Amino acid sequence: MLEISNLHATVADKPILKGLSLAINAGEIHAIMGPNGAGKSTLSYVLGGRPGYEVTEGSATFDGQDLLDMEPHERAAAGLFLGFQYPVEIPGVSNVQFLRESLNAQRKARGEEPLSGGDFLKLAREKAGLLKLDMDMLKRPVNVGFSGGEKKRNEMVQMGILDPKLAILDETDSGLDIDALRVVGDGINSIMRRPDKAVLLITHYQRLLDYVQPDFVHVLAAGRIVKSGGPELARELEAHGYAEIAA
């Protein structure tokens, strides 16, 4: 589904990714862990198409398409979802309207009919209930006045509504208490743990992986993956840190 080969990228002319390669197949959940400044968020932004992140070498394909040649909205319509470490607030734009417009824009790009207001609200209630998010919050401006945990749950509702093929989740566990972590973990499993979907989880800690068990864990250090393994690798990192592996 996602094939990254020898990816190099810079931010403000500073090299961050330095030859990163990774393959994710449909039906798989991969976790990337690593120290601060290793390039984890840069990887997510490069894959999402954020301006200011320049690819200088290498390739990335998504479902056989050249991902790096696509605009951000084209990547989204193709089925890529990026969950942010710090979801932004959008004053004056209601959650419901934002989500309906986003979904119907993607459906139009795929040649599908738009959802009616009634059908959309039914879908939104279903996904909000899955993440234990009150429907009244979907009527408020996007993320305005939300706690950290509410922002992350709201973002998982967005993911459920947009129903992507590949979800790249950048530190979704950041700012979550124990109860919210469980709800978000269960939501990821319910929405994305399917044979035709895949997930790339970026995290510092084992705790999210207690709820969303990955098939593979990778250590990213100094801009490239330096070690890969199964779920036991995350527990090893939790116990001993990155110093020895990232050296």
C-alpha cells in the first residue's frame, strides 16, 4: 500500500530525513518510535504534503501512485489521512459543516455522489458515539475550546467519517489521560483494523500500543530507520530507552 524508498527531506534547508525506507501492506499496523528530533513528524508531514518540507531524493508510492507528485487534497481523496500531534482550532467553522464538506469533496474527486444532510448526520452520530464524543461538540467550531483529549477524539471522529485507506497518526496519544487513551485506541481499532486498511502510528511511548497492538515497530533515529521488530521492541524501548539503539 505504502512504499517509501531512500527518502531524503529537508526543512528550511536543514536535512531531516536521510535515506528512510519503509513498506506498509494492507492489513498492517506499523509503529514508529524514536527520540526527539529524529524526524518522525517530518515523515508524517512529507507524506501528507505539507508545504515547506522538501524531498531531495528518494520516492514514496501509495497504492501504486507517486505520492510525492500529488497535491495534499489529492492524497486525501486517494485515501490518506494525517492525524496531527497538535490539531488546530478553526474559529467560525462548525465541525459538522467542515466534515460534511470534506467528505463530499473527497467523494466528488472519486466520482461518487455526495451524502445528503440526513445521511451525513447519521454517519456522524455513529462515529461520534464510537469515540464517546457528544454530538453537541460537532456543532461547535472545529476544536475551539476543546481539551487536548477532546481534540484527539474529534480527530478520530474525522478519520471515521472520511474512512481512509491509510491513517498516519502523529503522536495521537499526546495529551490523553488513561480513559481517553483507551477510547482513542478502541476507536483506531474499530475504524482501521481491517484487511483493506493500514495504519502508521508515530509515538514516543508504549502506552498507546497497549491498546493498538502493532504488527511491526520501527526505531527512527537521525533521519532513518535503524531497527525494526515486533511489539516486543516497543517494550524493550520503554524499559531501556533509545540510547543504545540510536547510537
